[in-house]
Amino acid sequence: MEKLLLKALGRFISTGNLVLEMPSGDRHSFGDGNGGQIVLRFNSLRAIRRMAFSPSLGFGEALMAGEIDVAEGDLLDLPRLAFINGNYDHAMGLLGRLNAVLRHASKRLRQINTPERARNNVHHHYDLSGEMYRMFLDEDMQYSCAYFEHDGQSLDEAQKAKKRLIAAKLNIQPGQSVLEIGSGWGGLALYLARELEASVYGVTLSDEQLAVSRQRAAEAGLSDRVQFELQDYRAIARQFDRIVSVGMFEHVGVNHYATYFEKSAKLLKPGGAMLLHTIGRSGVPAVTDPFIARYIFPGGYIPSLSEVMPHVERCGLVVSDVEILRLHYADTLKAWRARFLSNRDAIKAMLDERFCRMWELYLASSEAAFRWGDLVVFQIQLTNDKAAVPVTRDYIAAGQDQLRASDSQGRRKRSRQSGLVVSVGNPIAEPEQLSQK
């Protein structure tokens, strides 16, 4: 197996500087020697076998088990090296091509997300620990792509900017009803209720998120305007003026896109509008990385626009605006990983070393996919009436400016009332600086 792995890596890595330290003590170098050196130390023969048969999944499992260590370099350097050098399956020869064929063949089978299976998938990722998420997210616990308006903007400010952008695109009028499909820890719903006087109905499949969201609504005095329920979007029966979905579509599964958009169309009142914020691919359709599919987001899938738009067209909704956010998620993940590493000891005590290794790889490989791969974020605005929103995009910038002024007034008001702005959860360690590219 060692010869197979070394031969495949020799074919694959033409650029960069990778060194493997084998259990025997032998060292093997790959690439042209340019860039910082990355040294992977193999602590067991099983790690070699794992990587030879399935590089992404095998490396992830070996790293989690402590059978591989990154002895030199940053963990982010490894997926960067992979993206720079191209397609590893081709380098693996027949075995690699066979693995690729099997992944594509089973693509739809792995995404049969019935209501029960969808609930289990959500439980796997989101019901880990609210305290753990507080240790690396912003003060509002936004677990989706932030919107960096300028270099050096903090994660907290960039997440506020994301909420402003989404709210402006929804063009909500006071008193209108809003459905949030996948309401997370409640931050966006509370923002829309507080800043735009909307009546918000948020649904989630996470017990942990539901409890936190309801508590936050009560503490903010917004329980009369915001309702959170443990409910699958397919079971909702009432209509709304607006629908927003942020970071949930990735869990729908390609088999269920028709159902998702048909249901969304039925849930919109006449003259309604919807904003879909989801991770997407700038390239052609692909398959979910096997490590991510097994350990991080079971049932998850990242679509290309070509996989989304046919279902939108058939359900009768009108695509009124599309914006592609490119490097924003890479910088979001960079900030999350810095905060995660700053609080690693506390997270390890709460969960364990295996979990920390698994999530370090998840955060690093995800950042690499957004920075050097084909992952982006789609913001797709949909309406059931061409006149549902203004006919030029000027209203979006105007809405952002109005909300920005309101945010500033709100901060000054809260500061006068309490002497400080209280963040969600317990104080956590912060990295010295979260610079943004």
C-alpha cells in the first residue's frame, strides 16, 4: 500500500513542497520545492492503507485517530496543495477512477432526506453543544457566511452586515409576515422583528437551536413577534409575505429540490418575495467530499446553479435577483478557525481530542474550498410577481444604509441603558487579531 500511495502522490503533486514521514522513519518528498514545507508524519501502517484507498476520507479518519500528524506547516496548507495540483482520482489510476464513479453513482442515494432522516442529519451536526458554537461564532451566533464590507472588518461587524444585506433584499414592510426556513440560533429572526417590525415564524429541526432561540426571544421581549418551532418546512400550512432561508438549502438534497421550491411557492402570499442564501458551486455539478459527508454534514449537498434553476422555473417563481458572494465565506471560516483554535483546550474538555481534530480539518478544508476551490455563496431572490420588489437594485443599498444607521442608534441606546453591549453566552478567548484578506 505504501508503494501505491507514493506512486499516486508522485503523479498528483507537481507543485508545492510536501514531505511524508513514514512509520519506518523514511522520508519522501513531492512537488517542485516551492512554498513552505508541509510535513505529514504517519504514525501507523493503517494510516497509509486508509489514504491509499480513499485519500480524503482516509486522511480525515487517520488524523482524527492520531495516526497522522501535521508535523510542519498549517493544516490549511494541505487542502490548498490539493486544490493547486488538481484531480487526485486521476493520479490514483484505475482505483481512483473507480472510487469517483461509485461516488457519483451513489450521489442521489445518499441524499434521500425524508423528514425523519433530515431530523437525524441536523441532530448530528447542530445538537452537539450550544456552548461549543458560542466559542467560535460571533456574538449573535450566526453560523453562515458573513459579508465583509471592507478589509479588516471584524467577524461580528461582518455578520451584522450580512443581516443588513439580507433584510434589505427582502424589502420587508412593517407588520409583514416572514417565514425563516432553518432559523438557526434565532439571530436573523430577532433582527427582522426588531429592526423591521416583522412578524417572524422560524422553523428548525435542532432541539438545541430551538431552546436557545426561544430563550433569546423571551430575553429580548420579542416573543410576541417571533415564534420558533421544531418543524420540517414541508409540514408548514400557512402563507407568508416573505420567506428567507440562510444556510439550510445545503441540507435539502438534490432529490428534494422540486419539493422545496414547489412548497416555497405555495407558502408565499400574492406579491411575496423570497431570499435564498446557500453555498453553491461556481463550476459544474459534483459530489460531496466523502469526509464531509460522513462526519460533518450527512445528507448534505452543494449545488451548481444549473441544478437549482430548472426547479425554480418549473415551480412558477420568478428569479428577480442573483448575487454571488465569492471570498466572503473563506474569510468567515478563517475567523471561525482562529477562534476555535483559541478555545481549543476548552472545547477538548467539553468534547474530546478526536472531535477537535475532526473540526480543525472541517474548518480548514472548507476555507480552502472557498479560497482556492469552486465553492461560493448564492443569494437568489425569488418572487411570484414581477412587481413584488422595486425594479432597480437601488433599494438594496438604501435599505442597508437605513439599517446601518438603525444599528448604530441601537448600540448607543443599549450602551446608555446598561453601560455595555452584552454578547450571547459566556466570555471566550479571542485570537489577538482576525485579519481579513
